[in-house]
Amino acid sequence: MRTWSIYKIECLVTKKVYIGQTVQNPPIKRWLDHYGEINNSSNELYLYRAIRRFGIENFTFQILEIDISLEDLNKKEVEYIEKYKSNNSKYGYNLTKGGNFTVKSVIGKENVRAIINSIKYDKEKTFVEIARIFNVSRDIVSDINNGATWYFCDEEYPIRDNSANKNKLTENEVYDIYAKLKNKMSLTDIAKEYNVSITNISNINQGIIYRFLEDDSYPIYVPINSKPRVSIEKIKKVVELLKHNPDYTYLKIGNIVGIGRKTVSGINNGKLYTDLVEELGINEFPIR
């Protein structure tokens, strides 16, 4: 059965939030879509402007609710937007009251079908170009492509594979890559063998894409020349500073403890050293 999720993106600097819905599984893929749009200068949504201003490390992605039926999806999104007041510019980045108000109430079924036809048959056109033709955002085109807003039983989703990597890997190939990573084959050599980018292999290693293993299996391979793990004493100090000094920036905390700003951000958001942080009794992220 096809189900949807509601997610929240929060700015750690302003505390403003964005509420969204997605059909993608796992839902984190929706965050990767947002991530891919950050540097797209044609996308001027408040959320993306804020990310460009404050930096991606100052934003968190959280799943609020999963396994939502299509019948309840829009109602749930409206409820969460009301709860967080995120369509009020003082508190959030949503432009409407939610429930796909913009897409279903303004675009109309005929235009959605036209967008679908453009996605299917105008393959030389990017989502950004299609969005300009129909005077909508690139996000709306992407959501229509994935069946996240309008869903037609006679279509197969996604309508167009819009991934940057045209050489899509099969599940068997991904498991072969896992084996090569475990055998410490270099990311560069694996990328050459499968004719994909090093970034894709790195993302597979980190569990960002093609996530077929348990969460604690990633990263599969830690290069020998990678930076040594931060000691539990330093992590404990970082956690204390995060909890008790809300005005301290990641940079300031990093300078105090003797680690990098991005490492502090990763610890705060549960992306780095989660095992050690959990030993300190912290089970919810971000820490602040």
C-alpha cells in the first residue's frame, strides 16, 4: 500500500521551520531533493534562501509522522503547519496553509496533465525549465513527477528518473560495491569500474543512497587516512556546551574543544559519533 510521510526542516539559527509531505521512501530522500536545490539560483523559495544564508549545517530534517494514507495526508500537513505556525513568516518558511493548496487549488487537473506530458515527452527540458513554462516552482514539478501531489493510477512513478547519475545501479551491483568497500577497495577504483561518480560511491558508503543495510552498518569503509575519532571526553564537553550555552556558535564550541565546526554540527544533529553521544544519555537529536 502506498503511504506518505510528513517532515519538518528547522533552522537552528532562527528556529523557523518548514513542514512538507513526501511519498519518497525512505523519507530522507526528500531532504536530499531539497539539498540538491540549494544552489539553484532560480529557486527563490524562502526555505532555500535561508539555507543559502545560514548554511546547510544549521538545518535539521525530522520525520514527524509516517505511514499516512492519501486521504489523510493533506489534513495532516495542514494540522502540522498550524501547530508550528510555519506559514507565518515570523515562525516558518511555508508559503501556504498546506494540504497542497497551491497545486490542487491553483494549477488544476488539466495543467497537471500538461506538466506530466512535458515531463514524459520533453525529455530535453529540465524540471526548472518546465516549471518556468507553467509558472510554478521546480518543487511542484518534482512532486508531480513523484506522484506526491497529484497521483494518477494510469501513470508509473517516478514519471522521469531525474537522478544526476544516468547509470543507475541495480541492487546486485550495490551489494557488489558493499563487498568491495569492505575489502577496502578505493572509492576512485570502484567508481571507474561501475562508470559512476566518486560522489555516488561515497554516498553509498555513507548510506545516503541505495540504503539496503542496517543503520549501524554505515559507513561501510573508513579510509586509513581519515581523521581519527574524537575522544569521548571531547564529545562530552561538546554536548555540555551545546546544552548549556545556546548562544555559542558551532565555531566557538569547536575552538574551545579543539575540533572543527562541522564536527560540532554533526554531533549536534546526530550525524557523527552517535554511538558515543548515546553513551552520555542523549537519544534525541538535534541536541539543541
